[in-house]
Amino acid sequence: MQNLSYQEAADFLKTVEDAWILIHQSPDGDAVGTGFALRYLLEAMGKRARVVCPDEIPHRYDHITAPDVEFPAKTILSVDLADLSLLGALREAFEGKIALCIDHHVSNVNYADRLCLDADASAASEVLYEIIRETGVPMTEQMAACIYTGIATDTGCFKFENATPRCHEIVAALKREFALPYAKYNRELFDIKSRSRIQLERRAIDLMEYHLDGRCTVISITKALQKELNVASDDFEGITALTLQTDGVEVGITIKEKEDGLYKLSLRSAGDANVSRICQTLGGGGHAKAAGCAIRSASLDEVKQSVVAAVAKELDAPRPESE
Amino acid sequence: MQNLSYQEAADFLKTVEDAWILIHQSPDGDAVGTGFALRYLLEAMGKRARVVCPDEIPHRYDHITAPDVEFPAKTILSVDLADLSLLGALREAFEGKIALCIDHHVSNVNYADRLCLDADASAASEVLYEIIRETGVPMTEQMAACIYTGIATDTGCFKFENATPRCHEIVAALKREFALPYAKYNRELFDIKSRSRIQLERRAIDLMEYHLDGRCTVISITKALQKELNVASDDFEGITALTLQTDGVEVGITIKEKEDGLYKLSLRSAGDANVSRICQTLGGGGHAKAAGCAIRSASLDEVKQSVVAAVAKELDAPRPESE
């Protein structure tokens, strides 16, 4: 493994032929945006390229995708893919064969022959933007729409801590050069929900319990509820965000019942509480602001009591001054 | 009235003394942000300045406000104030006495002795940013937090059409110069809701009716509901946004019952439908994407029927190609 500069990555891309671009399962806007921007770049260089994903690409990204083209791979690339395990069933076919990975995850496990990683970038799309500029190939509307989508989705529309000065500068440059319907994209990416999603959120809010004087919320999604609502497991994604929306909440917990006796927990922190530390005490782990664990128990109430007690301990623990 | 350049506005600000800065009623992040940024600028110039608002400033802006200072006014300024009617009860006291207005509303009615208006600016805070740069006074953390808050709130955290390249450039520059907790601000400005607000939204979603094959939604807030929920009239602000969140909706309608027989309607458009045209047919008006009207009627059902019929007519009307 060598970490390539943007210029080196650009030079390498000029040498590839008939490229397959791998993106992670449950693809998000940055995976799709970076994948298709790279395809359009390679096509602009006169090469064949296709995006390959273990899962179907959600329709909300229709504004940046294009019909697939089939051809045998000569070069395998990957983007926004920190770990081969995120390829799901495709892992076996591609392990050890990836010529270049373009990424922004500090957790990237260096599985590719070459890596162009910028852990300070807001999104993999930001890294690819810099590479495109180094190739000398003119940016197109299609590429700009992809890069915008990647940066906007990975930063929560510039809401999160990773909305860096550089990402604002890049978006300013894209907006100056290309008059795309950015506000319409944003509405489709961030605001619009299906009727069933709206009903699901309404139920989740009904089910939300407040603990520890309102400093901790719990949403429990039992198997019975999953059956009643008849929604796919993926539809519960984003429900965790609802646990933090109430004024005063510091830790939000989502408990999802799996097969008999297994509960998967997702914890989110809105303040100084380190949910990774909480999850470690329960056999799990993650990041300070987002972590998870699995608990086997005969009763949901028992699971709730354990995790709320662990949260209480963390909230009461002395902490260094927050920044 | 003369429209001042940024430099001329900066030069004029150097001449003011003991300034009162007027902002509009129901103050939003841009009014508060621009008002306090201007106060801090004048204070940095060694002058006295205070922000004067007909309404109390909501606590979510506590990160940019400062305790009021009392002194008699020698100069009256206004920011983000398109029309004196937005001063409510304070109008009479200040009409004809405003030395300079700093604004970004194209609808500004030119009520001040001097106007520094940039209708292309995303927010009044953006206009003030440019003026601050012209004064030569160094930007401070306090000013930066105000300007950021104004731009972020007026653009819906960079989601709306007014999120221009220039506003991204300014935010990039602020973020490069000042390490403020922008993500924390965003969470407080955009994500956190009171428990009663969450309950209100949940009820609004329950009450939402779908008309015209899901192309039009209606939320009716009767007096009985207002009483039941025991919420202030202002708490219903933002409910209109919920009418547009469902996939496929083109026009969202909020009907609010006022005194007996009077209904106030707010219409929002998510697509090409011109809701100002719809409201004009019902005796109201506004903008293409946001408009309103009042209907006097003996029955809510009758009001609904009238407005939904007017929406149906607009949706079926031939329209020029949308951009």
C-alpha cells in the first residue's frame, strides 16, 4: 500500500482500462456520488467504466446515476469503501484485486494496491473533486451534480462537524460554474419522505420514552412492531436521529429486537457523553458520538434497564472540560 | 433614499453615535444575527449600540446575543427590515427617523434616509459581512457567530435556492478564521425541538389529509385543537413545512381557524405550481412558492373544498416549461 497524492491518483487513473468501481452496500449519497463521478471522469477520458454495488441504488439518487453498461473488468477500483466487509456478498470476488481505493475514512484498512485517502475531507466526493482537478479533464455538469450530492449528504447538508471550510469552497466553485437545481436536489435528498416513512416516524415518536430527567431517550422497535408496520429493516435507518431531537436530550438509544432474545442497540450522543465508552461496558463499541452493541436477554425491560443504567453512569462521570 | 455601496455604508457607520438597531417582530436568525453583529461592530469602533425588537428574542439565539444596554438614541439604524409595518407597536416611534437600513429583501420599501440593499445576498448578515470587511475593523468571534447564524438560518442551512456561491465562500472564510462550534449551533438552530413541539407535529401529521391523488395536502388547525394543545399561536410556525414533506406533494395547505368564521390559509409549493396565483383567486397573494389568503365561511369543509378546487385548477393549468 502507498498513499497517493491527488496528482499521483490522477496519473494512475489515466492508465486504467475497462474499470469497475466498487461502492459499499446500503449505498449513501457519497458512495453513489463518488462512484458515478469517477465513472463520468473515466468516460470523459475515453474509457469504459461501471459502478458496481452489492445493493440496489435508491431512487433518490436518480439525478446522478446512469444506466449500467456491461463489460468484463480490466481494472478494479473502489471509492468510499473503508473495509472489504462492506462489499457483502461481492467481497470474495474482489478481495486482493483492487488497484486503487479513493476514500476519506480514517478507519480505512488499506486493502487496495494503492490508496488515495484524505481523512480531513468531508466526503470521498471531496477527495475525487481534487483528483479530477489534477487530471486536467474539464469538470462536467454530471460530475458536479455527483460531487455536490456526495458532499451535501455526508455533511448532513453542511450541518455536521465535517462541513469544513474546504467543502464550502468546493461547493461555492461548483455553484459558480454549474447552474444545477441544487435546492431541488436538497429537497429530494433531505426533506421528502414516503407516506409509510412518515407513519413510521410518527409511531417512533409515540413510542419514545424519556429517562433520567429527559437527558436520555429510548425508542424500542420490537419484532411485533416491525411486523405491524410491514417495513423493511432499512426503513428504520434514521430513526436513531429522532432520539436526539428533543430539547435537553444528551443520549438517544434505539433498541431493535432481532431473533428471539437478541437486541441490537444504537446509541447517539448530542453532547459530551461518550457513547462508545457506554457501549464498551456492554460488549460493543464505536465512536464517541455514535456507537452500538448487542445484548442477549429474555426481556426488553431488562435490556432497557441495563443500558439506561450505563448511560446514567456515563452522564454522572467526571469529564474533562468540554471544548 | 440613495442605495449605498458597501464602502459608503461602512463610511457612514463610522459617523454614527449611540445607535439603536431596529429588527423585525418575530425575529429570526438573520434579524438577530445581523442586529447583534452590527452592535458588536459599532462597539468595536468604540461606540454604544443596542438591538431593539418589538418581540422578545427566542432563547435559541442566546449564543449570539448579549445583555441589553440602555441609553438614549442618537442614531437609528435598521437591519433585515423590509417594511416599517414589521416593527409592530414600535413603528410610530421610529417612522421617518431611520438613518440607514441594511437589507437583502428585494421588497424593501425604501423607508430609510440611506439604504444599503443587496437583493442577491442570501441574508442581511451577508450584506453586513461585506460592510464589516470595508470598515477595516477586524472581524471578531462574536461577529462571526452572528454572521454565520444569519446566513445559515436564512438559507435553511444551505438548503434553499438562496444558498449562493458567495454565501458558501463567506462561510468558508469564517470557518477558516474562527474555530466556533458550528455543528452545535446547527443542532440548536435546526434540530432541537421542545417536547410540546414534537407532540404538536405528531398531531399535525395525524391530521394531514391527502387530496388530488396525493398532489395536495391539507392540515387544519381548528380553534378547538389550539385550545386542546394549549400552544401559543407562534408554535404553529413551521407546521406549513410539514405539508410538503410527503413524496409526490406539489401544494401544501395549512388552514388556521381564527375568530368565528375566519380562516387563514398558508399555501406552499414544492414544484411548478404558483400558489400566489391560487391565493389571488381567493383574495390573497404572496410569492410563487409561498402565499396566503383569508376566507370567511360558516364551515371548514367549505373552505377546504374552495381551496382544493383552486389548487386543482392551477395544477391542471398549462404552464410554460419549468426550468
